[in-house]
Amino acid sequence: MIRKYWFSASIVLALAVVGVGCRESTPAIASAAPSDPESATVATAKPEPLVVSGPLVVEHQVDVAAQHDGIVASIAVQPGQRVRAGTLLAQLDDREISSDLEAARAKTRSIEADLKNWQAEAKVAQADYERAQKMWDAQIITQEQLEHTKFKAESETWDILRVREMLTNARHSERSLELEREKTRICAPFDSLVARRYVRAGQQVAKGDRLFWVTDEAPLRLRFTLPERFLGRLRKGQQVPLASPDVPGEHVAKVIEVSPVVDPASGLQKVKALFDNLEGRVRPGISGRMLWN
């Protein structure tokens, strides 16, 4: 009886030892599984794509304003017309200025003739002085007569200087009127497209009034800002794809300027991209969109 009880107790103790061993081996098996599943996902994540959009503008785009008061005498171009630099866009009435200019030119010619007359008088006075010196050497005339001819020659020299200054002033007045007359000619400041016309023939305009709006067609520029978390994603000279909903197809823009600093108030960095638009398919002012990884 005692042996039977001892045998049963030995079996129970052996099973308990086996169960403890199984429980201790379970953590070792679990440790073989990945400890952090999210770390593997972060390691394979792609960079956040950059998407910017805005109007495509040109650098040369200005309102041509009147530089002189007057009446529009004629209109030479119409909106949509391409012009070269210096092309006449409109003409203001310049009859009064032209008349004043002709009077100034006549005055200049008169002073030029007067100057030649004084130069001739100076030569006569110089010849008289040289002859008086010889006569003085020969004791024919007195000292006072010699000095008289000397002072006369000097006086003619100063008269020549005075008339020369008058001639210079007349020429500058003439040039000033020429510039005023040029202001009545409204010309294109650069090779451009006439986008708008604000005036009509016969209209009275004042200095500073808008007459035309002219714009260049190429190259086009897209200005945008990027958050500071994208620092280093763009660099000068980098080419990026450019698309526009108004013009089918894909184009390529080039980054021409990346601000070296970040605005501390907004945390944004300014960037400028350039699109050549050599074919002229993209019109200034339309929307452009750039997307890259």
C-alpha cells in the first residue's frame, strides 16, 4: 500500500517538472517575432511628394504711360499685335512743341553766326595789336595807343567766350525741346505683345495716364514658397515637370533661384522656376502646376 502511494506521488512530481519546463520555453519562442512592426513600415516609406501651383508670369510686363500732356493724334497698333522695341504705338499732337523747337534752332543758328562775327573781329583786333607793337618799337605811337589796341584785342577774346556760352545754352534748350517732342511719340519699350489699349484717337491725356499694356511672352516664371521641412529637396539648376490645364502635354521648368534663408515669421522659403516657352504655346498669366517626388 505504501509502495503504491509512493509510485503515484513520483508520477505527479515528474509531470509538474515537465510542465514548468514548457512554460519557461514559451517566451523564447515569442521573442523570435518582430518586436516593432511600425519600424519596418517607416524604413520603406517614400518621400512626401511636392505639389505647387500658381500663375505663370513674365518679367517684362508694363503699362505704357503718357510722358506729356496732349491730345492723342493717332493710334498705330491694336491689341494682339506683336511689336519690336521702339515701334510707334501712338502719337500725341506735337505741333506746338515742333514750332518752339524750330524757333530754338533758328536762335542757335543766329548765335553761331554771331560767334563767327566775333571771331573775325578778334582776328582784326589781334592784327591791330601786332601792328601797334611794331609801331611802338619804331617809336611811332605812344604807350597809350599800344595799350589801347592791346585791351581791344583782349576784349574781343572775352566776347568770344561769352557768345560761346550763349551758343551752348541755346543748344541745350534746343535739345530739351527735342526730348519733349520725343515724349509725344508713344513707343514700345521692348519686344512685346500689345495686350490692351486704354485710349482712342482724339482723347485728351495727362502725364502719367495709362495708354497701353504691353507684355513679353517668354520666358515664363513661376514663383512659390515651400515649408522649411522641404529644405534641400530643390536646388538651383534642377529641372522639374510643369503642367497646365489650359495647355495639354508636359513641359519642363528649371529652378533658377532658391532663397538662401527661410522667413522666420512664416517658416517658408521662396523659390523661382523658369520656363522658356520658346514655342509660345503657353500664354502669360495662366495657371501652372509642378509635381515631383
